[in-house]
Amino acid sequence: MTSSTRNPLGVTLVDGGANVAVFSSTAERIEFCRFDDDGTEHRTELTNRTGYTFHDVVPDVTVGTRYGFRVHGAWDPANGLRHNPAKLLLDPYATAIDGEYRWGQELFGHDMDEPEQMDESDSAAAMPRSIVADRSFDWQGDTRLETPLADTVVYEVHVKGFTKQHPDVPEEIRGTYAGLAHPAAIKHLTDLGITAVELLPVHQFVQDSTLEDKGLRNYWGYNSIGFFAPHDEYAASGTAGEQVAEFKEMVKALHAAGLEVIMDVVYNHTAEGNHMGPTLSFKGLDNQSYYRLVEGDEANYFDTTGTGNSLNVSHPNALGLITDSLRYWVEEMHVDGFRFDLATTLTRQDGEAEKHSAFLDIIHQDPVLRDVKMIAEPWDTAGYQVGGFPADWSEWNGKYRDDLRAFWRGDEGALGDAVQRVLGSPDVYEGSRRSPLCSVDFVTAHDGFTLADLTMYAEKHNEANGEDNNDGESNNTSFNGGVEGPTDDGAVNDYRDRQRRNFLGTLMLSAGVPMMLGGDEIARSQGGNNNAYCQDDEISWFDWAAADADLLAFTTAAIAFRKQHEALRPEWYRTAPGHSDSTVSVLRADDAGFEDGDWADGGNRSVMLVLEQGDDSVAVLLNASETTVEFTLPEKPGGGSWTLGLSSDPEQQLDGDATTLLVRDASFTALH
């Protein structure tokens, strides 16, 4: 029989069975537990130990085998030790997970009434199983697309919600990986013109017992437990490992259509929560190594995520788990990049966020990971770090969202910040010689109002979440046009339609990497719910029957306009050394340059930006005031006449010999 090895971790099929390897620096014994179809359990102790890795070759393990671990060791919560062999544990390296949680005392390593005491009830009947998945797959030559950031347009979307109600996707695959890979779904994406889908979490996650008790479900999926396993609920083909091949088929189909796949990943915490949370995997394997514990109070967890725990990225094995997972998704699943939820937590080694943390340094030098798209959500509950990540990273630019919302709402004093955002946020990135491509520009995302709701609601309406409307962000910088919610008032609806075009159009005219929330192009509404994390229903799913065809046509045109013009896609700031052929002019409506007094004028809400890149030029006229503004057009760089390219005002026209242009209230026009 093949001899056992400590690497790779997890279950690897070999002649006669499988090499099983699991890390724990504090365990005394570890048992591999294989389950028959009828639930009968067979335990095999891992007899070899190299360093802190327990390993052995276990016979009778094949593709489809269901398994878990039982870990023997000290139960001493006060010192961070939570071993409990009565609890079946998921393999942190499992590539597939199957089954549901039966919430009750069995899933908790401690006694719920006396948390210091170990609970001895067996959890096997209440736990999902790790699955040995078939990792072979015919990619037929598929590789990562490597679309340049300058040409990237990101579409943030939920695998289930996108197709759950799509009339042209077969009902049996709606809401699944196969559904997203269906030609009807892909056609919408390619016709729209986006280049990358950013999938809300698809790592295996846990349905919260607190939500289930309310009749709700975790929809967004920011509750990970399996960093190598595609979430089984999104598989149409089966959950006994079939989800792996179905995910790969989805990636291959999207790649064939020219669409990259970016994964929203949650490595900052796990679903095991705080000291009162369940024992599902890491907590029972090696609590001290995988989680950050409070120094001097190791019974409790250091938490900068708001979820109860934070992964211990200062420990080499916890850090290794993350990087092994990332490499797996790149090498075996062919994904093109990652968006890191609460990425700032991953840079905290001794409590403070560090630009040269071990996590960031490893990514920078790793030959597999350093060339894929890396996007940070640059904050956590303990700090805001926009502009603080390395040059090779892009960041969700929350300043862009906030400042563009304020500008188009007509707030006083918002013009200067809005200009910075449209130009790629040089006030954030240029000082450290970072590219505007470090800025992922967005106005809306999964967390918050959709674009339609941003223009329909002044207040959040989260009553369906069961928290008396106390959850979700209260400061949304939104404006409803004078009426809360849907209305038959034509003037209000005209204003809302124009504002939606303003936001989407400005997004596509801005330097940086534009990201739009999936469904904004068809005016998807959540009824004013700005925290629909628990709404796995019609509140969150795309309502294709109510799609706004006019807004879809405008968004498609805006993306196409962006692709046509290099001046809208600068890779470096126009004032950077070596780029003297690229310029930008910031002008008042009268074609004069701005002076200090103009920026200080809080009532100034209009600006003209003339962007040049080589032989390409675009003039962007923004007017967020309540009145029509007359713009005096500058001479077109290189000569010739300006042509109307894009406008949020469908009545806008341009005389070929015009020297002035009227831009109505709350609208923009782009000339080329």
C-alpha cells in the first residue's frame, strides 16, 4: 500500500484508498470517520504524526465517500482548547460538502447552559458530511482570460437570484451554477457588455439557526465553513460531489463567452461564531491556531468582523489554509480573481492593519496568485483603509459611492469630491503612485439599496428582516424625488429615470474599474430593503418580468461608449511622468478654468471635464443643479466638431455647429 504523507492536507485518493492528512497542534488523537449510505460510521485512527500533521492511508475511500473527523484532546476553554470527540468535524480541505445542519445542543461543543462544561452528545446525525469529490475534468483548453483591468467592467451578481425567475432558463436549473451557464443567462451578460461576473459567496456556507427560527435564510452567504467547496445548494446536478464539476462547467461556459469569473471570498471569519457558537470544524480541530483569541482571556474571540470571530492570519497554518484555498480555485477551478470581504482583517497580525502583513506579502510573491485580479473590501469593523493596500491590488472605493451619491442628490459642496472620483480618485491613489485602476468604482452593491431603490426611497424599509427595521444602514444618501416608493406621478418618475441614467452613465465615464450591481440595468427593486441578506425570495431575486427595457438599452450603450474611448480608460494618471500625451481639463460651464473661489462655492453643481488620450477625446458635462445650465463648448482637441455620444436626457440634441449646449437639471451629456 502507498505510504502516508503529511502533504497535501485533506483527502487525496491513492492506490488502495486515500492519504488523509489533517493539521492540529493541540490534538492528542484524530480519527477519520467514514459513513456508509445508511449512516453507519467507521472510524480509523490516523497513526502517523509529522510535526503537527496527523496522517495515514485509509482503505476503502473512493470518489463519493462521506466522511468527517473526531479529535481527541484537552477541553479547557479558558486556555483556548475546545477538543471534543463527540463532535463530528468537517474537513477544512474538503472539496465538497453535503447535507444540512439539525440545530440543537448536539452541534455545540459546550453545554448551552454551562458554557465551561463539555457537552458529550454525539453530533454526527446533525452534521453535514465532507465528500471525496472527483477532481478530474476536461477543460478542453480553457484558461484564465486575463482581461486587462483597464478594459474590465464588473457585474456583481448572485448565482441563485440571477436566474431563479428567468423565463428563458429551464425551471429545473434556475438558481444554480448550471442556470448561470445557460445560453439565455450568458446572452444577457454579453449583450450588456460586461466583462466579468463577481459572484457573491459560493464557498460552502452555513444557514444560520437564528434566521431559520424566523423563517428566513442566509441569502448572501457571508457565513463560510468550507473554503475549498462550492456551495451545494447552488447545484442542479447533485450534492454528493457533483457540485464541483457543475461549477467548473459554469466557469468554462462563461470563459467561452469572454466573461471572467471573480469570487467574493470570506476568509476573515467562519460560521462557528464566538464562544457560544457551534463546533463544526476549526474550533474542534485547533481553536488556538485557527482563531484569534483575546490575549489573557482565551475563552473569548478577538473579533474585527462583527460575526463573533476572526481567522488568525498570524498563524502559518491558518494563513496556509487561505493561500491553499486561493491556489485551488485558480488552478483547479480556473477562476480569474477574488474580492476579499473585510480584507483589512486579513492584514491584522498583532491587531493593527499592516500594508506589509504576511498575507499581503505571500500574495505578492506567489507565482500562482500574483497575476490574478485581487480586489479588497478595504475596511472592517475596526478600521477604514481605502488607499492602504499594495499597488497590485484594487479596492472597492467607498468614497466613490458616497461622493457620487451626494453630488447627484444635489448636496452643497459635493462637486470637488465628485470630480476627484470621476478622475479615478487621484487624491487617494496618486500620492503613492498607484494607478486609477486601483479604484473599483461603484454606486451600489449587494449591501445597501439597489439603484432603483436609491432613487425611490429616502428611508430603508427592512421590516421583512424581522428586526423592526433596526438593521441596515440608515444613512444612504438617497433621494426619492419627493414621493416615498412607487408612484404614478410622471414628473417624479422622469426624475428617477434620469437619476438612474446619471449614476450608470457617470460610472462608465469614470477612470478606474467600474462595478455595477447586477439588476441595476433593469431597475431591479428590493422594495426599499437595504439589507436583504436574509431574503432568499422575490425581494432579492431578479424580476425579469418587470425589467426596464429603456434603462437596459441605456446601460448597454454606456458600456459600449466606455469601450470605444481610450480617454475613459487611463491606466495611469494623466499628469504622471511619461504620459504627457494624456491630459484632462477641468472647466466651468463657461469654458473657463476653475479658481479657488469656484471650488469653495457650495452652490456650484456643474462642471465640464475634457479628457484626452492620444487621438481620442471626450467632453463630460455634469449638471447636478435644479436648473438647466448653458455650457460653452471648448474647441475639440485635434480639431473637428463635437458629436453627441451619451446623455441621461433622452431629449438632448447637439447642432453640429453649436458652440453652446443646454444641459437640463440633474443630467449629464458626453460628447466625442
